[in-house]
Amino acid sequence: GFSYLAVFHNFPLVAALLGFAIAQSIKFFLTRYKEKRWDPKRLIGSGGMPSSHSATVTALSVAIGFQEGFGSALFATSTIFASVVMYDASGVRLHAGKQAAVCNNCSDFCDYICFDVLSFATMLSFFLIFSIL
């Protein structure tokens, strides 16, 4: 019959979830070690190293290889899938880093402009107040 517990006997699924959990746990403890603070967001959030996406698809592919055989079509399919995910993840990380640098430059420029505008507005308001008095 049907059992919800049968999912725990699915070796590739359990391996993939375990790979994800281990990668996320490593991020969590590395943040604690490097930044001297606990950040629970690191347990579920994306980004950073090690890549939980890469760990998940690698564990899935290796588990399929062990279960179905490393010469099987399913292993070949999962390996191509894992390669695409890892290639895409590396490209996303590269472009996210470039975008962050541009955003930081824009933020610095906006801070500079806003400071000048606020300074001008403050001087103008003082001038108007004192000219009325």
C-alpha cells in the first residue's frame, strides 16, 4: 500500500536533501566562526559558499550512480543536470558580484548627491527664516 514514509527509502532523494542540509550547516557555522555571530538566515538562505545548489545536485547524481549504475542513462541525465546547475550557479555568482559593485557605487553617489541637496535645503531654509525675521 501507499505510505508517506516510503519517501525516506528513496536513496537519491535522501542523499540530495542531506547534501543540501550539510552545505547550509557549513555556511551557518562558518558565519559564526568568521563573523562571531549566529545568523539563522544562513540555514535556509541562498548564496555564499559552499553552494547548496551544487551540493544538492552532486549528491543526487552520485546517489543515482550508486543505485542505478554509473553507466545508466539516468546517471548520465543527472550528471548533465548537475553540470548545468553548477555552471549556472557560477555565472549567477559572478554577475551578482559585479552588480553588487555597481550598486555600491550608485549608493555612494546617491549619498553624495542627497547630502548636497539636504545641505542646500537646510541653508536655504535658514536663509528664508532669518530673512523673514
